[in-house]
Amino acid sequence: MGCFAEVASRFGESGGPYLYAREAFGRFVGIEMCWLVWLVRLTAAAAAGNLFTNYLAEFWPDVSKPVIRLAVLTILIGF
């Protein structure tokens, strides 16, 4: 992964992973890489928020209730 990040950082324009994949493997793979990067960033934020609420429920048991859990996740991710 470090090698991929190093090569992707060599491009002067924004979108390093997309640009590297496009230059190395073609336009179709570049577009797939772009969608995968977007999906990983989206799911990573959701997973981190979910893990935070699970850990918070150990100290504040009311967070296990759906309404309070949604409020905490909205504060974490929404703002």
C-alpha cells in the first residue's frame, strides 16, 4: 500500500489514485479505482461512528437505544 501511495502522490493534479490507475491500467480501471476510493471513505466513516457508539454504550447504556444512537451518530458524522 505504501508503494501505491508513493506513486499516486507523484501526480501534480488532484485525484492521485485515479490518475495512477488510469495511466498504469487504462481508463476503465481508473474509474473503478475512483468509485472504490469513494466507497471506502464512506464506509470507513460509518464504521468508525458505529464503533464509537458501541464503546460509548459501555459508559452510557442509554446509547443502545435507537433514538439516542441516531442522535450521537448524527452529531459525529453530520456535523
